[in-house]
Amino acid sequence: MSNKAIIAGSSGLIGSNLLDILLREAFYDEVLILVRKELPIQHPKLTQLVVDFDQLERYSSAITGHAIFCCLGTTRHKTPDRTVYRKIDHDYPLMLAQLAHKNGVEQYHLVSSIGANAASSTFYIKTKGEIEADIQLVGIPSLHIYRPSMLIGKRTERRPEEKIVTGLFKIIDPLLFGGLKKYKSILAATVAVAMYNQSIQTNKGSFIYESDKIKELS
């Protein structure tokens, strides 16, 4: 029986690392990425589907397989309009989960954020908390939610302010232990490995992994 994986957000920091793993490892023999424009990548297992995320239901027939990995996300700098921001971080992942459930997909893996809380007064954290809560109501048999802390990795886009924060975390990380371990910075590649590792398991239910737990799973 063939195993198909779908990635939304394959050009991002976590998604690009995950794509490399899925194409390299033998467990998945088909990888479909949902993209706004085609990526300069070719591989025998890879299919690229250019989609309008505002019209995801039009591509429902393609949303099938063993697991879906949702690595969609944006930043306030890139998307200052809160309505558009919410679409990317909440509406698209939720619609994708609903289509997956309708088509019998067993697993859904969602990248969220540390501190996600639907009751928060901070828009970013509140939005992440709301998508976590809403997606758990969809009914997917195996739902995995990852809450990474500060992500470390090589980005294609320049983020000068992130370089500063990364430097600060090099100083702060050794001071974070015990209950504060989950706030340590984490490599995007580590998150991707954890997502893959959990996807080849057969656990049923809803699971939330804080950043320190993600490291244990990789």
C-alpha cells in the first residue's frame, strides 16, 4: 500500500526541511506540495499543485493520503493586515483539515507556536490558540500539534531583527532549564524530523508537543 504525504507551506523554514526528509526517506512514495507558485525542485516522488488557498475546496480531490503537514504561517512584518494574517494562520489550516477529514486522511500535523492560547490578548498568540482549538473539533483520527519556540535555521529571506534575537538566544538558552526548557531556541530541522517521526507511528488521538518535547521526538 502506497503512502502519500501532503505539505502546505513547503517553502518555509520548517516546511523546506520536512520536504527534504519526505523525499529522502522510503516510507512515503508520493509527496504532494500545495504551492502558490512552483518551486525550483524536481524529484520522482514529488508533485506540485499550484493552488489558490482562498479556494481550497476546488482541490478537494487531491487532499488524500496518509498524512498532511501544515507548515503555513506568516509574520506581522510580511502581513500587517490582520484579516489576511488570520486567513493564513487560521482559516487555511482549518479548511485543509476539514477537507482531509472529509476524504479520510488519518493524520494531520500542524505547526503552531509556543504559548498558543485562544484567551490571549496578543493577536498572534490568540490566533494560534484558536486554530489549535478549532482544528481539534474537526475529528481527524490522529492530530499532532507542534509548538516550537524561537526557530533557528537558514532562511531564503533576510530578517535582520531575527539575527539579533538569535544572538540573544545563544546567551539565554543555557539559562533555561526545568520548566523553562521549552523556551529554548530550536532548529527548524529538529521540528521537521519530529514531524516525520510521529507520522510513521500509528498513535490515535490529539497530541500537543511543546518545544522541549519536540527535541525529544527528533
